[in-house]
Amino acid sequence: MNELMSTDSDLLTRAAGVRLLILDVDGVLTDGRLFFDDDGKESKAFHVRDGYGIKLVQELAIEVAIVTARYSPAVAHRAHDLGVKRIHQGCLDKSLAYTELKIALDLDDAEVAYMGDDLIDLPILTRVGLATAPADAHPEVGCRVHWQSVQRGGRGAVRELCELILQAQGHWPAVISRAVGALS
């Protein structure tokens, strides 16, 4: 998308080393809009394809974590549905959660991918081995990542990233073969 983004070879090398995928929520797993009913109860819309992508990478022993500045019961519920156990909500300093995850999983920066969409995500995006953003990320984020999806946040951006990782790690043919075999 711009000259600061990685070459295809560099991008695939970065994605091939991913062992932990960390995702922001608002603007990444959702389209960034917040819905409140008359009682102040919040609801969010998550894309089913993003969820399936998360399940696919988890099946291949890639840990998935959520790190978000806001707290929402809907996020906890969706994470539970997807089997995501590492959830950090209410993180005004996302770097702290990032460091805790790396220590807990004994990982280096190069083994971590992160998808974020706004300025609050830059401290992590500038450290990880694979920094990514949805198509509609803030321009200051988009120009600092290794890769930006074609899809917007909450509209399949996470699925795109999961497929990139699966392809780089050589798992994509097996995913397709399994899907085609299920149709037979």
C-alpha cells in the first residue's frame, strides 16, 4: 500500500514465524461502531468469517489473544465462543498486556502478530514481528504496518490475516483440502 510496507518475501517470512496473534476489538473484530440500548447495555457485531479464521489458526497451535482498551461483556462472550482464553480488556496501556503475554508464552517480538486500527495500537505495532491493520485503519497506523488488509475492520480483516498466516506457514493447502473433502 505504501513504500514502508514489507515486500512479499519479507511479509511471508514474518507471517511464517507467528506463534501468537493478538487482536484489538473495536475497529478490528468489529466495525468500530458502539451500540447502546435505552438502558445503556452495549452490543457489538462480529463477523462470522473472522471467527472461523481464528478457529483455523488455533487448530494449528497458534495462540490468539484479545487486547482492548474498553471493557465489554459481549467481547468476553465472543472470546469464550471462539475458545480465546487470553483476554485483556480495559487496557489503557496495551503495552503492559503485550509484555505479559510474551512472558507468559515465552515468546520474542518476532513471533507475535498484532492487528490494530488506531493510535492507541502503535506502541504494540511498532514492536511485533508482524504489524497489521484493517483497510480502514487510521492513516498514521496504516503507514506504519507491515501489511494492511483489503477488508475493513469487522468485515473480514481478521480472516484475511489468518489466511495470510496459514499460507505463509504452509497450512493453506490442507485447509482447502479438508474443506473440499467435507463436501464429498
